[in-house]
Amino acid sequence: MPAFKNILLPVDFSSNTELAVNKAIDFADAGGADVHLLHVVRSKRHWNEPHVNEISQLEQLSKLLHFTSQNVRVDAQIVSSHSFENAIVEKANDIHPDLIIIAKNSNRKFFPIKKKIFPGHLAKKSRCAVLTAKPGSLDNKIKSIVIPVRSNIPKRKLELLVPLAWKKNITVYLVSMLNKLNGFADYDASLSHTLIETFRLLKGEVNCQVFHEIISGQNIARTALRFAKLVDADILLTNPEEIKISDFSGLDISDMLMRDSKLQVLTIEAENTLKIM
């Protein structure tokens, strides 16, 4: 299984929390990992008053994590903030986690104006990898990963892929999008070259099957999601720009997934890319 040594786990004690905790257990390094439980309150109570119920629930989650894996060290904190997303970013800036896990039990929302956390925003602000998962991914083994590739070698994606794909029999799909409105006549040949170079680089780093394809579409998020469903992928590894379904509505790929979807979306800020000359 994938291994991460420092995980930030926002919890709200809803049905999302059980899924998030299970994902933390799956992704934590068996040799030892730190899991930081973070509960954000927007309470009308005076902040100095004790949050007895929340403290008790955090203690129960800590015991569960310790019981599941003795090598997991758990830190728990309650913070008050008007913005759940900003509170997570502040904590991430403090502890520099390898992974932030966001669980979502809801079905798709066509106009998610009440969303508290936007995975793309969170990945961009925190500079950390953000995993978004639905209940359908619970206990699902990772067998295939889809990675969109554009004009640059996605260095941070490839670095993140290593702990995900060290196990044999993982299949990785590198995909680039051809805008079907422009057609092949206006196709940038450097995109194909970058795709092939990424393929060669990846083949030398991981012991798994790697395929590369050019797919037709207009929106990279919709196109990558369609391809991920086509190959029955378990993880879609994106950056914040590639997760957007609509800027107007705020929809992202995770909003398009039904509750029973096994597809997990792993988003990381696209920086330090390698440019093909």
C-alpha cells in the first residue's frame, strides 16, 4: 500500500470522519507515521469554554488509530475559525504534511455554493498533496492511476507517484488532451514529446506498467475524469488547474463522483516542473 509519514486529517465527527480515518490508516507508513487530527469549530459559545464533547471524540479517534497501528503517533487539536479551509491551510503550514485527506460522503452537487473545502484551493494554498475520497473507495486496493500530462513534465506528480506505485502490478496511464475544436492541424508537437519523455522517465523510476495516450476533449478535468472511468482507475492524480469542472459554479472532479465511486482524486500544486527544450 502507499506510504506517507506525515498526514493531516481534518475531522468533523460526521459520517465523513470514519472514511477519512480509514484512508489515513491505509496510506500511513507501516514503519511509523504521524497523524494530525484537526477539528475546526465555528461555535457561538465563548472560545474559552471547554469543548468537552469534541475532546472526547478526538480521544476516541486517537485510541482507534493507536489500536489499528501501534506505529502511528497521533496529535489532536481543536481550533476556532470562520473558514474551515483557512484553518486547514494554517495547520498544514505549521506541520508540513505529506498528505491531507478530505472525505466526502455526499453525492454530486451541481452548484456547490455551500462547500466548505475546495480541494484545488487547498492544494494550492498549502502546497501539500490533497486526497479526496468517497465511501466507494473504502477498502479498495489501488491498481491503476491516471495522470494528466500537459506542456511540462509533471515533476511533483511523479515524486508523489513513487510511494503510490512501488508495489508491483500497478498500472499507470499518462494522458494528454488534444483540443478537439482545434484538431490535429494546430496540435502542439511539444505536447507529444513531453508525454513520451515523461513516459521514459517514469519507466526508469517505478516497477509497474506504464501506458501513454492522447485523448480528445475541451475541458481537461472532464476529459481526464472520462478516461479514468473508462479504464476503471482507482486514483486520478491532478493539479489544481486540472481538477476544475467549472470556474463559475465551483464544481471540481470530486463533485462529479457519486457516493459509491471508488475513484480517489489526488491533487498537488504544479510547481518545479521540468521543461522539455
